[in-house]
Amino acid sequence: MRSLARTRQSRAPCLTSVPSGGTGGSRHHPAAVHQNGPVDLIEALRTTGATREFTDRPVRDAVVARILDTARFAPSGGNAQSWRVVVVKDPELRVRLRELYLPGWHDYLAMGAAGLRPWAPLNDRAAEAAALASVPPEVSAAAGQGFAAHLDDVPVLLVVFSDLTALAAVDRDLDRYSFAGGASVYPFVWSMLLAARAEGLGGVLTTMLVRREDEVQRLLGAPRSWAVAAVVALGYPAAPPARLRRRPVAAFATVDRIDGPPLAETASPVMESDR
Ligand SMILES: Cc1cc2nc3c(=O)[nH]c(=O)nc-3n(C[C@H](O)[C@H](O)[C@H](O)COP(=O)(O)O)c2cc1C
């Protein structure tokens, strides 16, 4: 591990032990993911990416329960904890969820191939419709492969609902797309993924099934007031994660105004002066 990280470990909180055969490594932060010991929190935040390929190794219910037991400490507006989780084990339900997922995945790829940001709230709907009307065959073919095509096979499949009667959607009445309510459930989902990482698991948060909320609610017996927030796949990763690619701080943080000077980039996430 780099000397900085070693120094950090003495002050940063740690995630729990990574069991042997854990998450696999990041080329960028090898020590954080290969060691069988505490995972430095900063390292985990910088190296926990989306995992969509898993080994066949089953994940015990006790492990899933531990993950949820840690994630439940996530923050939520008014501490309302609006989340509800269904662990989907029934093979028929899983197949049905996959079938509901695939059309959305197809449309996502089709819009992306047409140069659109799929379903961006401000998208030109006519441009979206045009993209979906003439999907290149290779895009359609790609949509039937990979993670989406095997969604029913993932070791753990969790559907996360959010009780709309408990959400503080403070932007509800603004004349724009409302998203503040999601902030009361997605930290919980992210905590699940970090807690999973600490158990040696990988996973991915997906939202494609939100498009088919009606059917998902009916399939799993959820009331209309429980919005589908996410479907999370978890399992033991089949391969070490790739290095994460993210924009640097200076590309998104400015001082005083949106057009102000970029916040000076630090050489590292923790400076000596922060101690
Ligand atoms: C709100 C949200 C929705 C997402 N929906 C999906 C999805 O439906 N399907 C999927 O495969 N990945 C989904 N992802 C995973 C993203 O594709 C992934 O986080 C992003 O590409 C960064 O990947 P990386 O961390 O491996 O670099 C979603 C992630 C977030 C945060």
C-alpha cells in the first residue's frame, strides 16, 4: 500500500475484514483489495465499482442479513428509513424480473448508441423516440447478452422499495423533475454495496426495473405507495475490479459561484493539515 494510505489507516475508520477469496484487486489500489484484513474506508470508497459478473459460490442468508444490518444505519430525511427490501429467491420470479429488465436495457443501449443520455429529464422526447424507432441490429443483439440476460442467475437479487408516505421530497412542488426523495433511499443502497464489499462481495445498483414498477409491485405483492428504488445484484466477484474512472474535483467543484475558480485539487484525499 502507498505510504499515504498506510498513514491514513491509523486514523481512518475501517470496514470489517475481507475474507479470503475476497473482492479481488484494483490495479490502482492493490493492497486495499488483496489483503485479508481491515479495508481502509477511503480505499474502499475509491475502489468499489459496479460488479456484474459473479462466481457460482452461493451467498449465505446470514451474510445478506449482516449487509442489511450495517446498511440500515444509512441517513434518510427525518430518519424516516423508508426502505423495504425483498430478497428474491424464487426462480420464476427471478426470470420474470429479468424479462422486465431486458426491454429497458435495450432502450438504454439504443439511446446511448444514438448519442443521447438515456432518459435524461431534459431530453428531447422526439429524439428519444427516433432513436428507439431505428435501433441498429448490433445494438439489439448486444442488449440480449451479458448481465441483463443473466439477471435471474445472480447469487443475490434484492429489490429495494421506498415507502412514498415516508419520503421528504422537498423538491416535490418545484416546476422541474423531482429527485430529492431518492436521497432518502440511495445512501442506504450504497451502504449495502460498501457493506457487501467488506464481506468480500461485489454488486451493482440497478434502476432499470423502475420503469416497470407496476409489474414489479404486483409480482412481489408491494402496495402502490412503495416505489421501486433499485434492484441490487450481489455475489462473489468473478474478476478483480477495473480501476474506476471519475472526473477530477476541479472539473466539478468551484468556489463561491458555479463559474467561480475551481477548488484547488489536493494531491491526495487526506492532507497532513487535515489531521
Ligand atoms: C442510480 C444508478 C442507476 C444505475 N442503474 C444501472 C442499471 O440499471 N443497470 C446497470 O447495469 N448498472 C446500473 N448502474 C451502475 C452504473 O452503471 C455504474 O455505477 C457506473 O457505470 C459506474 O461504474 P463503475 O463504478 O464500475 O465505474 C446504476 C448506478 C446508479 C448510481
